[in-house]
Amino acid sequence: MSLSDDLAHLQQDALAQFAAARTSEAVEAVRIAFLGRNGRIKELQKAFGQASAEEKRALGALFNQCLESVKQAHQNAQLGLAGAEVDEPIDLTLPSGARHLGSVHPLSQVAREVEEVFTSMGYTVIDGPHIEQDEYNFGRLNIPADHPARDAQDTFWLTSQGWRDGDRLLRTHTSAVQSRTYRLVGEGTLTPPFRRVVVGKVFRYEAVDATHDNTFTQVEGFVVDKEITVAHLVGTIRTLLTAVLKRDDVEVRLRPSFFPFVEPGFEVDVRSTSAEPGSRLSRWVELLGCGMIHPRVLEQGGVDPSRWQGFAFGLGLERLAMIRHDITDIRLFNGADLRSLHQFGTGA
Ligand code: FA5
């Protein structure tokens, strides 16, 4: 093979190998192999030295051109590497270095406090299903199908292919858990006396405003025991409000009201005396309904009303939290606006 063939092969090899080198180590290895002190170009140079003067003249320009093109290939490989490093895919979804501390939702904080107050008074915390049956949400609570009290609780009925799906609904109040509990007595799996508290979501098909949401939280408390009176009920509500509100600028009033599942029935309203005059919290806000459990409701579940009595109440947790924290709009709780929610933050 002639020197000119050798030159052509060397150039071809060098260009191919530089083009294939993907890391800086690989590029350096190719550089040493071709341009290094003992590299292939040096070897060819030695062979050149032994060539005739005529050959040297003929091939000198070709040699220089080969050398230049190999050096250029080396330079290109280095530039390519630098470019590849810069173009490395960047994952924009990776979290930044900053750490954002989460906090407990204000409603969850108040829920925990409510549960603590009741467990300290001997109550057991329970819950029932969100998808309820007509029977537990209404029927066993003395609210028959044609009873006007159903209008107060506009209901999300479950549908199947556009049709009302039997008697399934999203529970409109936690009183449904009362009916479920009394049934256990009839079935023989629960024996009075007992104290129960429920903190759970309820759903109503109604217009949303500053004090009404369509998904909100109720606290249901009920006691079945002997010689229970309205005084026990009032004392319990008083204990709850004192422990949770932690403020002395709140007025509370108890007034007669009607719920088919209690007799007598009451409602408790609250208002803040320090709220800006005319603001929502400066006016009475209905906080809870309550009363002595109707004998027929106990009877429906199998609890003998001649031996056992009790009281029950159902409270709107968002409204309690609003008064506690001076929150003037209920929509803050489900709004997921972290700027507002962080203001009430505490550690987990
Ligand atoms: C009831 O739901 C009864 N089950 C309460 C009850 C239980 C009475 C046991 C007697 C014995 P009412 O519909 O008034 O009652 O709701 C109770 C509380 O839930 C209200 O006082 C209010 O604080 C809250 N509440 C009612 N509707 C809404 C709403 N749309 N948004 C936020 N809170 C509400």
C-alpha cells in the first residue's frame, strides 16, 4: 500500500472514531491514538521522512491536509461533547430545593379538638357511610316520604342511567348514624347506655353563600342512658363551646325549634360581639340543632323508650370554625386557596 493510501485510511479512521466518541474520555483516547506522541500520524510522519524527495513533494500538501482534517475532527468532537452536556434533558417537574411546610387544615384542627372534648367525656367516635339509604337518612328518623321536613334537606339522590337509583342518596345529615346505631340495639349487638360522636361530611343540593355550602361537615353527638334531661344536653353544648371557641366575645342563644326526630327540639345560635358591626359574624349564625331523642326513633331501632332516654345534637363544624377563627365566608374551607389556609397552619 502507498503512503497516499495510508494517509487516506488514517484520515477516514480518525474521522469515524472522533464522530463515534460520546464521552470526553473516548475523545481523548482517539486523540492520543492519532495525534499523540506515538500516535498514527507520528508513525506516518516517520515513514514520510524515509520517502524520496519527489514523493515528499507530491504528498506534502496531502499530508498537511490530512493532519488539519484530523485536528478539525478532534475539535468538532470536543465541541459536540460540550453541546451534548448543555443539551442534556432537564426534568422541569423535579421539585426545587425549597421546602414548603404543609399544615393541618383549619377544619381538621377543629375536628380533632371536638373529638378530644367528647372522648374526654366518655364518648366513642364513630362514622357511617356517605352513600346512605332513605331508611336511615329519613325513614327511621320519623321523616316519612311525604313529610315536609324533607324539604329542608334538598337531597342528592343517586341515579343510574339518568333514573333515580332505588333509595340511595348522599347523606344530608349525620343523624343517619343515629338510626344505624339504634338498630344495633334491636339486633342485640349494642346495649345502652352509650355515648357516640360522629364528625363527618354531609351533602345538600342547595345554593352556596357565605354560610351555606353543598358539602359540609357535621358533628353529631348522642347519648342514650337513664334519667337524661335537657340540662345534660345544655351542659354538654356549653362544655363543647367553651373548650373549642376559646374566646369570651361570643354570645350563645338556645331557642325552641322543630326536628321530627327530637321532642322537644332546639337550635343554638352564636354571634361574635367583637366582629365588625353589620358583618356576617356580628349577626346570629345558626350553629346546631338538638333535642331529646324522640321515643319513636328509639323504638324504631329496638331501644325501649320506657327504660331509656337520650339527647342528640347536630352541629355545623365549618360554622364553629368560622366563629373560632373569625372566618367570614364558608367557601374558604373547600376553596383550596393555600394563601388563606396557611394563615391557620399548625404543624401536623
Ligand atoms: C340537622 O341536620 C339535624 N340533623 C340536626 C339535629 C341533630 C337536630 C340531632 C336534632 C338532633 P340542620 O339542617 O339545621 O339540622 O343542620 C344542622 C347544622 O348544620 C346547622 O345548624 C348548621 O350549623 C349546619 N348546616 C346546615 N346546612 C348547612 C349548609 N348548607 N352549609 C353549612 N352548614 C350547614
